Amino acid sequence: MSSVHVDALGLAGPGMASWADAVTMLADESSYGGGENPPCMSKLLPANERRRVSSTVRLALKVAEEAMAQSSLAIDDVCSVFATRDGDTEILDRICVALTQPERPVSPTQFHNAVDNAAAGYWAIAARSSMPSTTVSAYGASFVAGLMEACAQLQVEARPVLLVAYDQAPPDPLVACTGAYPPFAVAMVLSPDPTAQSTGLSIETVNQQPVEAMACRDLEWLRVSNPAAAGLPLLRALAAGVPGRVVLPHVNGLQLAVKLDEK
């Protein structure tokens, strides 16, 4: 069993422009009515990089910046883990379209942005961070894989970690492969030690236990359709701020059980 401490969060999804917006809706799901996707714009990226990044990177950076702005920890001391199932489908679609043209005019910038750790690279630029960063992908279990990777780093390195899980809505030509889903991203600043504002978590892998679902139909659809939103039951528990236990889906019949400690 691993113990970690959630120091701060950031969130973006339909009708939820920030973690502060989401707290009321997650703690009382009857108040959630969906809504527009929030605007995402990095406040930390230099202007040149801001012009180059895709909507996927903007989504990831939006929640990362929000979480760090609310954190009691110094940005220079925080490692990062990024988790995504589909990566940057917007860039993938643009490259595929370019390859169908006679001259195959693939933009060098788009090719550069196609790698799965592009968001992590832009975060390093935005945060002016030289701290280690890891990007993981585990299909529908990408959020849990990211959380487990972050916990492993916390245990081994004893340094705080910023976890960012994100998946942007795919463009129409790719929906047949990915399925349709709205954009969603969440960031969690995790610390190996408690802080004045943190919530403690105890995490362990379990076998063949029922996973949590959301009571609200729209939130449940978000949970099952967008892999980054697989942690919504955990976020609901954090929003409620009461001790409890949440079970999240993993792989091969395994689950991740997360116990929220008393503050």
C-alpha cells in the first residue's frame, strides 16, 4: 500500500472550467447540467510557443497551471507525470490529411508536436522546469497508470509530483477508432508528506472488486467515454472532503482501491 497526499487540483471539462467550479457539482451531482467546454489558454507559455500548441496541449497545460497556482509547493521542486490514451488526435488528423496530398506537406511543427510527450515538453517550457517528467499511456486505464507511476516516483524519489491526465475530443475522421467523447483533463499535485492543505490517500491494487460509478448520467458517460475522466469517482470523494474508499478500474481484472484519510 502506498500513501500520498493531494496538495492541489486543477480540472477542465464540459460545464466545469476549474476545480473550484467542479467541487460543488461533484459533491452534489444533481447540480451538474453539462455545458460548454471551457476555454483553455496557457498563461505561462511564451507567445511563440502559445501560437504553435494544439488544443490538446492547451487543455493539459490549463489544468497543470491551475493546480500549481493553488499548490503550496514550489513549482521548481515538482516532477511531472502526464497520462493520455489517445495523445494529440488533432495533430494526428492534420498529418494524415497532409500525407494524402500530392506534395505530402507535413508541417515540421506538427511533426514535432505529434510525439506523445509534447504536452510534457511544453510544460517544461511554461514552468521553466528542469525536473524529470514521464508520459504514460495505458488505453482506458491511462488515468490509473498515471496515478500509479506518480505514486511510484513519490515512494522512490521522495519528491512531489504533478500528475496530469488529459484527452481532447477527437476530430470526426478519428471518432470511428476512438469513439466520441468530450474533452476532459485533471491535474493533481501529489506530495510524499502532508501539507497544511493536503488530503491523504492510501492506494493499493485489488482484484475483482466492483468499481465506482457516477450517479449523474452525464457524468457517468463522461467517466466511461473519456479515459482521463476515469478518476471522477475519486474526484467526487475529494470534492466531498470526507473519509471513504473508492475503487477505480485498472487492467486484467485488477482495480485500484483508494482510501481517503481524515484531515
